[in-house]
Amino acid sequence: MAQVEMAHSQDESHGSFKSYTLGFLCSLILTVIPIVIVMNGWLEGTMNAVVLMTAAVLQLCVQLIFFMHLRDEKKPRYNLISLILGLVILLVIVAGSMWIMLYNMVAL
């Protein structure tokens, strides 16, 4: 039984202390940058939205790579397929909601 557990733990690769620390620092920086930009009013309008959305997408990538170990997965890539499906569903919901809010003539 101990051999099975040892073999199982060797097959799974978890992040090292270095990778978790790097991921945490990247997440911290990508959180502080938008806060500082918004609190100091450095950007306005469209540029503000672009910077905030870019930071959010980068934050998502950091979380997926460093903490959810998306790159460490062996074949078949079930987590990647599930992520893509989730993103497609999210895109459909957000785009549909925006469409309804922008073109709802009944509410006028």
C-alpha cells in the first residue's frame, strides 16, 4: 500500500515553494497596480478600463499557471478542456447580457 501511495505522489507534480512565492508576488503586483491607478485617478475612461481588464486577464493567467497547475498536466488535458468550455459559457452569458442591456427597446 505504501508503494502505491509513493508512486501516486511521484506522478503528481505540485508547485514548489519558489513557484508559489513567484505566483503570489505576481498576483500581489497585479492587484496593487489597478488599485493604485484607480485611487490616484491616473487614467480615465477607456484607457482605465483597458488597463483594469488587462490586469484581470493577467491575474487569471497567473492563477491558472501557478496555483491550478494548468501547464503541469499530462495528457489528456481534461482541465484545459473544462476551462475552455467554462470560458465559452462565460462569454455567451456576458455577451448575451450586454446585448440585452444595450438593445432592450421595451424598457425605454
